[in-house]
Amino acid sequence: MKNIILIISALLISIYAYPQQHRQKGKKHRQNQVEYKNVTPHKNINSNDSTSTSKKLFLRKNVLLFSGGLGEDRALCDMGKRFGFNTNVELGFHYYTHKGLLLGLEFNYIFGRDLKGDALHIFDNLKTSNGQIINMYGQYSQYYIAERGFFTGLKAGYAFQISKQKKHKLLTTLSAGFFQHKLFISVDGNNTPQIQGEYAKGYDRLTNGLAGKLFVGYAYLPVYSPFNFYAGVEFYYAHTQNRRAINYDTMQPETGFRQDCLIGLKAGWFISIYKQDVKKYYYIY
């Protein structure tokens, strides 16, 4: 009897235990299948991938360009009666699209010492018979007069492709903004009050107004390179007016509007900032 009970008990235990082990094995097998499906083989996505072209187009749409340029201009129109040649330093910040559209901001600082016309005679009423100005110590004043000015504005342009290589461009831009120029008076030793401070404003011919600038030239724009540069011809046209109430040398106000122009050559560099095309790697172990 005892043997029968033991045999029956063993059979019941084995009958209960087998389905439990079978279910656990089946569950583990299904989990392994899911994990296998979710694991991809080693893959390297790089610039040779089929998505490379679309990525490059996307990145190129977000290229930011910082620019720096140096030019030499000649004054024309009413401005040419007072100034000759000057130097022009430009700084800019631009957004450049893959279609060649250029939008941005620019600032141009203008300076020079090529003076003529009334700029050479503004202190005639202060000079002695030998052509000198006496300072506060009874000595001859050491001073010089120069041209100073600036242009700042918004820029829009287009880079036309001129060869099979897309990096060679014909760049044309048009800028609109504010233009100013004046006579800068500097005194060594700061010892001649009659031509300094508030008195200097009566001689400096401060002039400003709205202006436009046109640039046409060649641009080398591979964009994804530190070697992006441009060179060409630029032309300024400004509708200006003297902003001082009176000129001390003539004791008269300078009224009426002026047409101030500059034409010259400029060359510079573009420094591009763009989003890197990151390589992605996937591994299985």
C-alpha cells in the first residue's frame, strides 16, 4: 500500500512539474526572439550613405558666415570736394542658404588723411601770420586733422554659380543703412582748448544720412572650409546733411542736402559656422 501511494505521489508531482518547466522554457524562447529582432547588425552611417546628400542640403541651409574685409575707396560727388582716398574696414554677420541667398548685417569703418577743399582751411581764422596755432602754454600746437566715418546697415545678396564647380560664385549684394563722415581733430598734449571739446564741433563738419551700397565681385565659397574669400568693386551713395548749427570758421550754417559717394575695391574673408555631420555607429555584443 505504501508503495502504491509513493508511486501515485511521484506521478502527480511529475505531471504538475512538467507543464511549469515547459511554460518557462517557452517564455524564455519568446523573449530571446524579441531581443534578436530588436538588435541590428553593425552599421556605419557616414557621408557615403544614401542620406548624405539630403543631410548636406539641410546643413547648408543653416550656414552662418562671419566676414571681415579691407578696401580702398575714393570719395566722389559732394564728398569728393573734401576728401580723397580712404581706407575701409568691414565686419559682417550673414546667413547663407544652399540656393545662394545671402542675408546679414554689416559695419564699415572709414578713415583717411587725404584732405582737400575746406578741410584744409578750417583753422585759418585761428592761425598766426606764420600759419601756426598757439596753445594754452604760448607754444605752437601740435595737431592733425583726419577723415572718420562709418556705414552700417542690412545686406541682401545672391551668389550666382559661374562654373561647374559650385564653389566659384559671382557675388552681388545690396545694402541699405546709415552713413556718416566728419573731420577728426586730434591735439598732442590736449593743450589747445580752442579746437577741442565742444569747440571742435564747430569745425568737424559732422554729416550723416541714409545710404545704400552696391557690391559686385567674385567669391570663392566652398563654405565647409576656412578658405572662403571675396573680392570686387563697391559703390556707396548717401543722401546726407550737415548736423552742426554753425561752422565756426565761416560763422555760417551749412544748409541743404548733400550727395556723398564712394567707389573702391574691397577684398575679404568669410568664416563659416555650420553643424557637423556626425557619424553614428551601432554595435551588438
